[in-house]
Amino acid sequence: FRNIVFEESFQYFGGFVMNKVDSISPLPAREIHACWIGDSITQGSGSSFIHWNFAAQASQILGWDDPDIIGQGGTGYVAINAGQGTGTFGSHALDDIINPTVIVVAGGRNDVGQSAGVVQAAALSLFSRLRATYPGVPVIALAPWFSTAADVTAVGVEIAAAAAAAGIPYVDGIGETWTTGT
């Protein structure tokens, strides 16, 4: 008896060839329903296949089934995308979340240039609303992605402070050099 995990990226799949005595069965349900809230990077911008963005890939690796990915391009904790008529990524998230078992907030890159303290206040407000609306559901904040520029790092410092004030984990993928390719 052996387990083989088959992973695919929504490409054409022609099937398995098996012996007559072999069988295939689905993996047991993992029952972790993740909700990802964020900007265009969370949404899938830059991905070769929009449904295979970092949030979908992380969910699969972590064993989180059927994630809700609520990303809105051009938005942030403070930033809005006036061209799309949207508010901040947090302004609509509470309406879109359905029965989460974990919530991940990933963004901030579009908040570069905001006055000091504004991003921190907005992030703390969002984290507090999420914790009040979904008590007992873990909320995790991620650092802004794909840049070590001082202005992006400064936004990350504000998000980290808001996460600490809200009592939620903050994951600094840039500080941990997750995106350097090493």
C-alpha cells in the first residue's frame, strides 16, 4: 500500500494507468476553510494562471481546502482603486467571507506614500473588526510583497505594529527573505 499525491495546475490531464488490483481514493477532507484578503497580488496579478496565485498555492501546500481569495487590484489598508469603484480591500471583505476557519490578510504595497500612522490605524481597525466578527478564528497578517525598498518596508512596520496591537501573528516574508529565490 502506498499513497501518491497528484497535484496539477489546471492543465489537461489524460488520466492514470493502473493495474486491475489498484484503486484510487480521494484524500480525507481537511476541513480548513481559508479566507485570503488582499490586493492584486493576492488576487493573482502576475500569475501565469490567475487561479494559481500564491494564496491558492499556499492553501494547497498547507492543506487548506477551497480557499476564498478576496483580492482587489490597486487597493490596500488605506488605498482605494477609484478606477474600479472599490474601497479598500478590507471595506468589502466582511461581506464576502463565508465560514472561515483561518483568515490571512496580505497587502500594503499599494499603501506606500500614506502619512505615518494612517496604515497602522487602518490595519488595526480591520484586524479588530475581523476578530470581533469571527471570534476564535485565527487572523494572520502578511508583510507587503516583493520589495525591500524603504517605503514598502515602512508600510510593513506599520502593519506589524497593528498586528501586535491586535494580538495576531505577523509574517514578514521579506524580512525572512522568502522571495529572493534562495
